[in-house]
Amino acid sequence: MRRAWVAAAGTTVSQTVPMAVEPPVPQHVPAHPGASSPAVSRRMSTAKRRDTAAELALRQLLHAQGLRYRVAYPVPGQRRRTIDVAFTRARVAVFVDGCFWHGCPEHGTRPRSNSDWWTTKLAANRARDLDTDRLLGELGWTVVRVWEHEEPDAAALRVRQAITR
Ligand SMILES: [Zn+2]
């Protein structure tokens, strides 16, 4: 059952995406056709996780250092995008990016099943990150992107440097 479904999905992709050229990054990635394994299913179900361990560790450090911030603060003019940790007065936007979802060069992986879909999905995520950085930059914000794998102390230092700059 599963094998037939994967073959069908692969056929669809090869018909719609020309192989010779780099496919454009779409604004909207179609819904995943279905989880191919419990692990992938679990990962998909936590797609937009709030309060990840990495983010909590960073926030606790910053708070202990006397810094105050807003959590999940809306990106101005973008209803569906939020800044993980926002320093509104200093206009510093901190994003704690998960290694999988944001394509960390050290830990970013792509599930083997539906790899075409995942390539598109993860490329779209990165494109959206860049677009968010650009939007915030135009509005005078400084963007600090922290990888999930980064040491919280090192990340907190980078954030403080951005605030006091
Ligand atoms: Zn990583």
C-alpha cells in the first residue's frame, strides 16, 4: 500500500518539475501527502513549535541577565510570521532556528521518503527566513539568528551585543 503511494507521488513530482532547471521556490508548498514513518509524522506535527528547549534556554539566560523581551512578537505587517524573542525598543529580533526545519548546514537532513517534497519545503522555509530578515531590516530591525545547536551562552552574548550596539 505504502509503496504504491510513494510511486504515485514520485510520478507526480517528475511530471511537474522540469529536471534541467532549478525549480523556483514556491510561496506555498502543498500539504505533505502523508507521513511516511512515525518519526517523520512526529516531526511534522511539531512543525511550528513554540517554546523549544533551545529557545527556553536562551530566554532563561537573557532573563537572568536582566533583559526583558516579548515572545512570539508579530513581524510588522506579516500576520503569519512571529519573532521568537523580540526586543522592541532596541529593535532586535531573535530567531531560534531548528536545525531540521531551517536547514542547518551541520545537522540539516532530509527524509528519504518524499525527498522531492522535502527539498521544496525546506527551500521554501529558508527563502521565507531570508525574506523575513529583509523585511525586518527594511524596518530598522537587527536580526539575530541562533541555531538550535548553538551554546546558549554564546547565543546570549550575540543577542546582548546586538542590543547594545
Ligand atoms: Zn544544527
